Amino acid sequence: MSQLLDLDTLNTLKDVIGDDLGEIIDSFLQLLPGQVDAIESSARTGDAPNMRLHAHTLKGSSSNVGALALAELSHTLEDLAKAGQTEASLAHVSELRNLSARTADALRKFMG
């Protein structure tokens, strides 16, 4: 698995965007639990198109804030949804929840 955060990306964003990065990360962190819940719910109900949408969204937003490991796992979940393997994706749900919490803590620490 990838490193948790891409600190080079985050530091570059902080240099370019300044204080607005905090708002972007806050927004990401507010939406994160809902995205994780939507992925899990879609996987449990076998709704591959909805799961794919939420996994794709989480992959993109994670990439944007330098959350490499979360983006990688979201990509895996998106691929499983594309293949219609929602049941197989359930094995990744606890990992997704754990990784989301660790990522949120790391981003909060980064923003200090």
C-alpha cells in the first residue's frame, strides 16, 4: 500500500494556496464519512453503479489532498464495482474505515 500522505503535494499546495488549503481539507474531512458510508451501503446492497460513483469521487478527492493510500484503496473499490463485484468489496470496508480515520488524523496533524 502507498504511504498515507504525499507530503510533497501537501507542502506544494500549502505554498500555492496558503490558508485556503485548510478550508479544502476541512471540506474533504466533512464529506469523508458520508463517502465511506455510501460505498459500504452500496456494496452491501449490491448497487455497483452507485458504489463505483462514490469510490471514484473518493479516489479523486483523496488524490487532490495528497491522501495516497486512501486514493489507492478507493481505486481498488472502484475497479471492483466496475466488475460488479460488490460482495467482494465488503472485505475492504473495515480497511476503508480504518484508513479513513488514520488519513483524517494525519491531515489534521499536517494542518496543525
